[in-house]
Amino acid sequence: MDTPIFNYRPFFAIIGDIIESKKIQNRLQVQYDMTTKLNLINEKYAQCISSKFMITLGDEFQGLLNSGEYITEIVDTIEREMHPIGLRFGIGVGSITTNINYDIPVGADGPAYYNARKMVEHLKKSRNKKMEIKSNIGIEVEDGLYLSELINSIFSMSTVIKSRWTSRQREIIKAYIKCDEVQGPAAALLGINQSNVQKALKISGFYEYQRAYKSIERVLSAFKENCDV
């Protein structure tokens, strides 16, 4: 695969937003749960975080990555752990034009954040349009229009897959991932036969969903700046 080269040092900004947060009754508990999950993300993926993930507004959170290697894994983990709370994610790839504070994501600025914000707003508007695919993840790449369109198409198709998951399938998928993607331990954790885990993963389209996300990560992890700039 050819390595994408841009005339800037690429950063990966993620802005998350709780869907219809005003309708949530236990908002304080949701904020607490979100903070707990984000702290775990900060610990697990510390090597690729430039600015920690943190709640920045009542229903928003954000973080900044210096690599796209784990970007879909991070988004998928947050979404899975916060379910059934609905989330949308705007991902912006681009430069950062200010100083970066590792401990506080607020204050840094530049195209990476502009693009992430742009995608959050786009997803909000698209949700109310009948002919739009109701994707909850969008990406905008600085100087990468066609790449953005391609990745967003994959996100849209992935949204269709996961929107069809039953509560039981989600439970099995969560256990499977928790058990390092080994079916036997996942089955033991849930007290079911391994064949039930295998069947659920196959019928749900989880492997296709996972393969699509891994493909996005492979593309984004190859991003690098032009060393001559």
C-alpha cells in the first residue's frame, strides 16, 4: 500500500457527542461512566495520545492522537462500553497550529480540530434528513477529499451492520472482545456453549464489521508528513 504523504504533520482529533443528551435522566451517572471509560482509554493507548481524552462540555468529549493506528479501536471501545447511550464521533485529520497540552485537550487548535467539529455538525444535520444514511461516525482529512469520502462510506456500511445487532449479539461481541477474541473464554464468561458464540459472531456480521474497521486503521496508521517541509 502506498503511504499517504501530506505537507503537514498529521494529528487525529476526535470529538464525541452524546446523542439527545437532554433526554437522558441520569446525566450525572452517564458523565461519571464516561469519565471512567475515557480514563481507561488514556491509560491503554497512552503511547499514541497527544492530548488526553476528557469531557469538555456536558455532553461532549474530545482527545488528540499522534497516530491513526488505534483510532477505530478507540472509537469502537468507547461506543461499545457506553451502550445503550448513543454517541456520534467526528474525526479530524490535519495539522495543529497551537501548542498541545497533554493533560488538557481544550486550547489546542488547527485543521484537525476544525475537521472533527465539522463532522460532528454534519452528523447532527444528517440525522434529520430522510435520504441520508444515519452514520454516527464521520471523518474529514485535510487535503484528502476522496480519502474522506471513501472512509465515510465504510463507516456508513459499518453503521448499517451494527444497527442490526440484537442485545444478545452485543453482549456476546462484548464478551468476545473482553476475552481477547477467543471464543472459548467468552462462552465460559457468559455460561453458554462456544458454538453459540461462533454463531452469533457470524450471523451478526461482526467479522465483516471488524475487517472494515481494521482496513481504516491500516490506512490512517500509514499517514506521515513530508520530511522535506
